[in-house]
Amino acid sequence: MPDPTQVTVTAEDHSHHSTHATYVRHQNFPEIRGEGETPEDAARRLAGQLSLALDHAPSQWRREQVQRAIEDVLAFVDQYHCTGPATAGL
């Protein structure tokens, strides 16, 4: 069963550039992140990045781990889309 609580969201303000970025990571793959204007956008990008990692996974076990992470991220997107930021792990 997908677990959207495995997804973490961080926001960074870059005052010297007057920009704001939202980053989303899966706890099992902290080296891969999605970036976007909203947590939902960033999570969709993270799912895409994880899909690329899935294509290059060195073993069946690793592919299964990446696939579970993708499912968690997509569950986060669904949860965020339905409830908004108030209850989506922010």
C-alpha cells in the first residue's frame, strides 16, 4: 500500500534572486528530488525522476524499491490534490 508520508517537502527562499522553490524527496531516495512552484508540481517531477531511475536500476530488488517510491509519491500527489497543503505533510 502506498505511503505518502514517505515524501518530504522543503521550501527555500532565495532572497538574493527573489525566488521561491519547493523541493520534494522520497525518504528512501534523498539524493533524487523534484523541484516546482508547489509541492504537487515538485512531486510530479520527482515521480518523473524516479521513473528514470527505474529504467536504470541494477537489480529486480532495486526496481521494486523505486517502484514503491513512485507509488508513494503519486499517493502524495493524490492526497495533496484532494486536500491541499493543509493536510498533505506540510
